[in-house]
Amino acid sequence: MRRDSMDDLATFAVVAHEKSFTRAAVRLGVSPSALSQSIRQLEDRLGVRLLIRTTRSVSATEAGQRLLVTIIPRFDEIRAELAQLTTYRDRPAGTVRITASEYAAEKLIWPKLAPVLRQYPDISLELSIDQGFRDIAAEGFDAGVRLGESVEKDMIAVRISNDARMVAVATADYFSTSPVPLTPKDLTAHRCINLRLVTSKALYAWEFQKGAEMVRAKVEGQVIFNTVNAILQATLEGFGIGFLPEDIVAPHIASGSLVQVLDDWCQPFPGLHLYYPSRRQTSPAFRIILDALRISA
């Protein structure tokens, strides 16, 4: 049905209820002549007379009464639903979609958001695991997670982790048969465990820095994985040197299961940030998620 037909039906219901074009015009904030024209247009489209007009009163015809019985409950249902929808302004609800790396999702996002989802059962979370960069606006995501230095300037970036490091580690048994590397260039003589980036399909180049010198090492080895957890497991099993987030290997270094090398070449970098379009009007559900992930700079 055309939108003007819906408007005319609403107008008809008011006039029939008020039994007066004058009172209905005051209620709707329009002129009596405009109301009369709307009713005539509706009657012309339907091909039936809906109202009986006299100099003293307005009343519904039999066809008009039948129409009222049909539309009044529907309008009441619509008004009730609209009133119910306003509660969403105060009660967080809806789905929040975030794209993030496996590491960010498992070690940072999920541990912080699991308690939030229990507290707000009307909020749904969709986490899409991806190692590469995604166009969140084009692909329907509410937000993404990247290193702070990688976020585009037209995005709002909110810090959700402290500065971090990637570190090179291997088992003591591995180094019992291979010399300990002293510089990133020494890695060419070692078996290293590579990470295949899911989106670009390229191998991740290990990044090192010492003072002003920066090195992007392209390493080789027997195995390649596309998840951090698999690299950690292979490193623990002695398949070579892994390049992994410091926080996930720290317990293994402390226990002696892994030995860290090239420490002076592994410099901190800006931590992870949740980013989203600056023009986006955030929902209550998204603001709850954002506040739960945010940390002080």
C-alpha cells in the first residue's frame, strides 16, 4: 500500500473518533480543509463512502465502521510496538560484530566480554577470526581490532591492550644442536616456524629493531601454520624457532620449556586498538562492549 494511503487511514481513524473535522484538525495540527481532502482521496481510492457529513456532525458509514474495526487494533499494535522499541535506548540489546585476529579474540576480547554477555543476555556477539585487514564498513562489521599504528585516520581507535612484544623462542633441546642466534640475520641458518596470513596468503615477516636499525626477516622452516596456537604447539615440540606474542609464551619461558633469544632486538610496539567508523552512531549494546574492552592509555 502507498504511504499516503496509510496516512489517510490514520487521518480517517482520528476524524471518526472525534466525529468532527474541526476537532480532528486541532488534534493533528492541520486545517479542516486538508483533512477533508485526505478523506475524499481515500474514499475515491476505495470506491466507497466512509463518512457521513452533516453541518453538525460526522459519523462513519457501515463501510467506514467495518474499516475502523479492522484498522484501529492494528494502529494500537503499532503504537504499542513503537513504545516498546524506545526501551532499547536504555536496555542494551542487539548483535555486535567484531573482526579480530585469533590471538586478540582468544586472549583479550573473549575473556573480557564473556562476563558482559552473562550480565546483558539481550546482547549478542559475533567474533570473526581474521589475520588480515578488513573493510569493516563494507563487510558489515561494527568494529575491528588492529595494532594502533595500523588504524586508518578516518577511524576512531580505542586502546584495548597495553604495549606488547613479539619474541623469538625455541626449546633448550633445539638450541642444544643449533647455535643461539645473536642477530636477526642469523635466523637464516635456523629452522623457523612460519605464519601464513589468512587474508593476504603471504608469510608474516618477522620484525626486529635495535636502536635505529630495523630488520624484516623472512625465515624458512619445515612447517607453516595460520594460527598462533599451532605455532606455539610446534615450538614446544621442538620444530624450530617461533615468533610469538610475549604474553602467551611467558609462562613457558618461566617454566624452562622455552628459551627466549634476540631479546634486545624485540622492541615493544603500540598495543591493540578497537576501531570503528567515526561517523557511526553507536548503539547502547556497542557502547557496553566498548567500555568493557577499553583500558586507560
